[in-house]
Amino acid sequence: MLRKLITAAVAASTVGGFALLGPAAPAGAAPQAGVGQDAAASRVPTFDGLTELMIQRIVIGDDVAASKYFSGKPVDDPVREQQILDSVRQSAVQLGIDPDSTAEFFQAQIDASKVVQRGLLAYWAAHPDKAPTSGPDLNVIREKLDALTTQLLAELVRVDDLRQTGLRCNISLVVATATAEIRHHLDPLHRQAVRTAATTIC
């Protein structure tokens, strides 16, 4: 089921990409200044979409931490983690991107979530008055994470070529992550998580 959702998401993003081009100009019509350049610029890949989804996943780590604060479950969940990595490897093969690179990317996302979880749990242990008063259902949280996995895979397909461009990849990543951190007003803990999540992109 997850792989079907992934395939549908990728197809939808592809259709959306063509929609940006707009209707073809009538034969013999004079070209409009700047239209071709604007359309071409809109198709230049960036990491904006990928970093936005990464941060959404990192922020969900707050809810995971709250759930584990009340349940007493450990931060590490090797069985769940392996299930995620096995699933994204299979999806990567179907989507035509490298399964090893894809698994490394998602391992980084898992590690980034752990940065947030460990940081918050340590803070709440030292400051019980700042701890959450209720814990979200972990199963509901995982449904959100599964949906984000689908979206992240679709973005990895879209930026696959950009990830292979060396210096350009690094510069694009720095710009995208810095912009996203400012937009979301991230604190030092969540900025550290973003750096962890971004380690395997380029």
C-alpha cells in the first residue's frame, strides 16, 4: 500500500511540473519577453521542498518524545527502524533511484529525530515543570511519519540529479536549510537535528 502511495505521489508531482509550463503559444505568435526564462527557472531543482519535509519530520520528533516520556519506551527502536529502511530500499528500486543512498538518507532522518527526542527527554528530566502534560498516541504519529516518507521519496526522485552535482549540491543545500531554519524559527536543538538530517544529501 505504501509503495502505491509513493508511486501516485511521484506521478502527481510530475504532472504538476508540466502544468507549470502553461498552454503552448499559437503558431507564429511573437514570444513574450521573460516567459521562457521564467518557465525554465521554475523547473530548476532546489532542495526547498526536501528541506521543508525534513523539518516537518523533525518537528514530529517533539510528539514522539512526548509519547515516550509518558510510556517509558526507549528512544531507539531497531525493529521499527529496520522496517522503514527495508521499505524505502524497495521503493527506491521501483522509483529508479539508488537504494543505498536512499536508505542512508532515511537513516539520517531517523537519527535527526533521535537528536530531538534525546534532547527533549533530557530537558524534561532536568525540568519536570516544563514537561508535557499528555503523550500523543505513537501509532497516530507513525501514520504521519509514513505519509512524510512517501512525500520525501517523491522529493528524492525530483532532486536526484541535483544530488550528484558536487559543489552546486552543497551550495543549494546550505541555502535551502538556512532559509528553512529561519522560516520555522528553529531553536538550537532543532537546528542540530536539521544538520544531522542533511548529512547524506550531497
